[in-house]
Amino acid sequence: MKRNLKLLIDRKGRRFLINVIPGGKSHFHHGTILHDEILAGKTHIVSSKGAKFVVMEPSLEDYVLKMPRRAQIVYPKESSRIVSLLDLKDGDRVLEAGSGSGSLTLFLGRAVAPSGLVVSYDVRPEHQAQAIKNVEGWKEEIPVEWRIGKVEEVPEKSFYDAIVLDLPTPWVVIPYIKDALKPSGRIVLYLPNIPQITRAVSSLAENDFVNITTMEILVRNWEIDGERGIAHPEMRMVSHTAFLVYAIYLPST
Ligand SMILES: C[S@@+](CC[C@H](N)C(=O)[O-])C[C@H]1O[C@@H](n2cnc3c(N)ncnc32)[C@H](O)[C@@H]1O
């Protein structure tokens, strides 16, 4: 169900995602916010205890970082890179596994909308149910076909422009899914550990993938305050999330 999501940002830069409904209230430790003030179009509101908030439309990144999770998500820093590596655009067809919490599905689906499609598999119905809730809770129409089962069972041949695997043993899966890709189609694997990478890269090479490239996406925010003479990396950061392995499918026949 589509919701009327808004992002509230307080003076310390803390961000709160709320679903705004007529007559609704949100309670924070710095007071209560009346939703009707937001529905009246105010962009700056004050809580019952005098705290000030800016009201904004949440970005997809804001939403994904706040939405409920059943499985560990792909972070936006990787999702955006994956969209670029796979060169996704309106009309493309993408095969994804697993659906997990739907974080990556949202970025893939937005990239191929409105006329493309993401086909998203998961072996665990409870994970996919969370992914469906999260995708349907986002304000944009995301074109997804949900399938329960092993991605190895995908029936289509030479159908997908791209494949993304975020599951623990892609080397088991690759021989079964490669023919679902069009020749010259692209694949990205999302893998947290180096032992997984070595097995996955060997499997890609044995299965007609070329241009195999392994990378890590590092984002380091800096705290800058000229008046106080501060210029250093932020103390707290998400450092390692996972590696990305990219490759192109070039079957010899
Ligand atoms: C880490 S989660 C995926 C998170 C997702 N990418 C996101 O951003 O929210 C991994 C998922 O892969 C599923 N999975 C594992 N092996 C699978 C397979 N062979 N086929 C389909 N899904 C699989 C698991 O059930 C789990 O939900």
C-alpha cells in the first residue's frame, strides 16, 4: 500500500521517516508532531516541546536505510554502483536473487521502470514477504515479478539483460542461470567475504564470463567546520559492507 512518507530532519541533522495520515501524531523524545500541519503544506514545523524540524520528501536512499529488514540489505553505496555497472535503463529485464528485504530490488526496479522488469527470486517466503511490503510501501511504481524458489530454476533462456546475485554460494548457482542471460549480458555478485570471492570468480571464468572484475566501494564522509578548525573523517562510518564482482557473459557458441 502506498504511504504518504515524509522525512523530518531536526537541528542536529537527525532524520526521522514518518507516515503522514489525517489527524495523526508522531511522538519523539523532543515532543509530538501533528500530521495535519504537514498535510497543510508546512515545510518547517515545531514539536509540542519546541523542537524544530524541516519536512522533506524522503529519497529512495532515506527510505531504504529506515525500512524494516528480515535479511541484511545491500547498501545504497553499492546499489547505485550496481545499477551503473549493469548499465540499467528503461526497458531492461533483470534477474535478481535473493529478494531479501527488497533494498536492491527498489534500485533495480527504479532503473528499468516503467517498461522494464525485475524478476526477483527468494527461497524464503518470509523474506520475500518483507521485500514485497517494502517495495509496495515506496511511493513509485516498481516493476517486479516475485517468485518463490531457487533462482537456479529460472526457466527463461537468453531473456535477461542483467543478473544480480546476493546469496551466499553463487558458484553453485552460476552454471544454472548463465543461459538466462542474453549474450553480452552483465552479472554482478554481492559478496561479503574473500573466500566467497575466490570460488565465485573461478566459477564465472569456467562458465564463459569475461572481464571479471572485483571491487570494493568505500565511502568516507568528512566532518568540516571552518570556524572551529575541524577537518577530519567522520568518527563513525560504515566501512566494509561487501565486495562486488562484475562480469560479462560471452558464450563461445
Ligand atoms: C542477504 S539476502 C538479500 C538481500 C537483498 N539483496 C536486499 O538488498 O534486501 C539473501 C537472500 O537470498 C536468499 N537465497 C539464498 N539462496 C538462494 C537461492 N539459491 N535462490 C533464491 N534465493 C536465495 C535468502 O533466502 C535471502 O533472503
